[in-house]
Amino acid sequence: MSVTVGPDIGESKPLLYTQKARHRVVVGLSWDPRADKATFIDKLKGDNQQHDLDVICFIYDKDGNYLDYVGSEARDSMDSSGKIYHSGDDMTGEGEGDDEFISIEFADLPAEIHSIIFVAEVRSNHIFEDVDAPEIRVADGIDNANLFHSLLAQTDGKDRKACIALKLNRGPDSDTGWHIQNISDYPDISQIEDWGSYLTRYL
């Protein structure tokens, strides 16, 4: 994985953002629409659809207990506090900028929320290597400046369908009260029965 902005893999650093407008940051996922034509073999394998990716997050308390989930489906588009919310499902990657994103309003976030782990997942019948220009970033909600930016599956994880990208967690030694950790791990999702439980190893 190539990281252009933010901590190195495994590192945790203070998350600095503009402390305005509810201290909002955005975790955005982007990719380009499929440009190649589906072959006969692709159609037989069910690989003839557009590339479809999702950004999702899992929320935990200080003791590592799973609290909530935010994803692209309408029923999962907002956490119980209403301060972590999804932009909605994008199934093609068309257009400029973030194709899907999750917004976090830190100023009004309940105190029980301590860690938020973000996952990028290929939902169509493809792997990261098939997808054109998949990227994930964390951006300031006011000026849109990148606080973290990563090109997905540049070296590792090309044959995988999911990336555990990063974690945001509370930290007293940060001016904003939050830290960002670059995880950049590509698990075999066929071995994961429950994301909420699986991700506790990164807390």
C-alpha cells in the first residue's frame, strides 16, 4: 500500500483538523468506473458488472465492546447518535471526488464512543486488482484538506476483497482529542464470520 499523507502502517498519530462546524471529518472512498469490456469468460464467472466498492465503519467503547455499525444501506446509514453517517451507496465509481464517504461530527459525539474502525470492501464479484484507482482518505470537513490518503492494494492485498484501512480513537495527547492509526491490513473475508468481533484485535 502506498500512503501519501498520514502515519506509516501501524503508526498512530494525533488527528489534526479544523475545529469548526462540529469538528467534522470525512472518510472518503473513491475509484474509477470500469473501462474494459467484459469478456465471455467474465460473463460466465459473473464478473461482467461494474466495480462496486463500499466504505463502512464499526464503533467501539473504551473497553472494546462493539456498539454500532455504519454502512451504505439505508437502514445502516447512521449510528444511533446521528453523528456518524454515510453518504449513500455508489455502485459505479462515476464522477469526481469521493464516491462514498462517512462523516463524523466529533464535537457532539457521545463519550462512550472511543474507537471507530474503517473498512473498504469490494462488493462486486472482483478483487482490488481488478478495480481502477481505488483510494481512501480522511479529510477535514471544512477545507477538504487530506489528513490521510492511501492508494489501496498497490503492493499488498491485490487478490483480496477488503482492506481494514484505519482507526480513529480518542487520545488525551492530541489537541483535537483524537488519534488516527494506519492499519492497512487485507484479511481473507471468507474466514470472517462477524466483522464486529473480528475487528477487536485492532483496538
